[in-house]
Amino acid sequence: MTPTHNHADTTDDFALDVPTPKVTERVITGLPGLPMVGLFLLCLLGGIALTVVGGNRQADGETGVGTTLLVVGPVLAVIGLLLARGLHIVSPGQARVIQLFGRYRGTIRADGPTWINPFTSCRRLSTRIRNHETETTKVNDADGNPIEMAAVVVWQVEDTAKAIFEVDDFTEFVAIQTETAVRHIANSYPYDSHSEGEMSLRDNADEITRKLSAEIAARVSSAGVRVIESRITRLAYAPEVAQVMLQRQQAGAVVAARRLIVEGAVGMVEEALDRLAERDVVELDEERKAAMVSNLLVVLCGDRGTQPVVNTGSLYQ
């Protein structure tokens, strides 16, 4: 028989086919625990008392009554012990997964003492919020550059039946799937953007984090786990290329700064020529305009102070 699959699509570029869960959680409630404690003590103590009385009656020669009490007393004590076996105390933030002869019967989430069928098996499961931090992983980004990346995910068991019956170990499952998602996200985007509008791991941390959370949630949904939040805790170039990439970033910053300086200088030169022409301060031919533009650009774009040359003659000398 071919298993049925449902399609979970959580992001625009990530989709995961997961098997249809065979078991889903259903919440049940047992009997109140405190009255059952009283019944257990009554049966146990009553069984012991009847056994002692039966022994005394036999010693006094009342064989029939003594034998009956010796039979009823131990049976009553055994019933008391069976009642005690069905008593469970559920703490806040925990649940009990109940099975009867291998079949899932339900999950008890209500805290406090409760009593269930003593022939059922009970597995304790924590539903508290947990943290998982991945180890620093060396992976390649979309450009093939080696980077180091780590993340932390905050998660909680939402469906106890899936967590117990759909995977072998849901804690280990979350750890492995989180690391897989971190690697996939790292391989999908470059560390630095090389063009305007391109997403990168360093410049689009919030968007990348949302995609990471959505991918982890899709991967662990089959284990009944809900992802509350995930964050990238470490993001850096690998040590063997860190120095080279730092020089590359510095060069890019210098080029960007120079481009801004040139754009500003050109604007200032244009404004200076327009004001000179508007106020008719001096008439300049094309050759002198070119010389003036060259001198202004040298002064405005230079990375060190210039030494002025004072012309004491005419404009054309």
C-alpha cells in the first residue's frame, strides 16, 4: 500500500512532503485521584485487618470463618495495590500519554493527582518550552564562500501523540532538523549582497530569520513540535578566508565612499559655474572652464590638503 502524503508549504521557496500522521493527540481525563487514594488505603488496610482476624479465628478453632477471611483479606489487599498502580500525579508543564495493550488511548494534560486504568501503560512527557542551540557549523554560502553559522530555536511539544509515535526520539529529531535547516538557509543566500535588492545573510537578518523559523517549523511538524522562535546566534566568515573577505569589504567601502565624494564634487562644481554665470562675476571660455573644473575636482576629491598657487598676473597668464 502506498502511503498518503500531505504537502506542507511554509515559504515561497521551500516545500516539504511529510507522511500523513497515523496518530494525533486526543485529551482525556481520568478519575479524581484523592478519592481513589482513600479507596486504596481502605482496601489495603482492610485486607491486612481481615487477614489478621482470619488467622486469629482459625487459631480459636473457627476454621470456616477463618479460612474465608484469610482468602478475602489478601484479595482485598491485592485490589488495593492495583488501585495504587493506577494513581498518577501530573505536574504543571507535563503530560501523560496513555496506552492500553499497545494502543493509544489518549493524553492527560490536567495537572494534579488522577487515576486511570491500572492495566494501561503511562509515558511521561514534558510540554515545557525548550531551547536548542546548534553547534557552530562551517558551510558554504550561495557564492561558495566558507562561513560559520549557528542558531538557537525555541520550541515546544504541541501534539504529544505525534512526538511519541511518529518519530523515534523527538528531541534528537528537532536537533537534526534544525541543523539541516541552518545548512539549507546558509547555502541559499550569499553572506554579502553584491547588487541592490539582493538578499544576504548579513544585511537581511530579520527576513532570513523568518525563513529559517518557517523551514524549521515545516521540518519538525511531523513530530508534533511547534517552533516559537529561532535566531541566528553566530554568522562570520571562516577563519581561512576572513582576512581576505575583510579586505574585500574595506575595498567596497572605499569605492562606495569615493563614488559619493565624486557625486558631491560634481554637484558643487556645477553649482559654482552656474552661480558665476548667473551673477556675471567673470567670463570664462571653454578652456578656462575646463581648467577650473579640473582644479575644483582635485581640491574636492583629494584625500589630502592641496597647496594653492597664487596667480598675480592676468587670468590668461
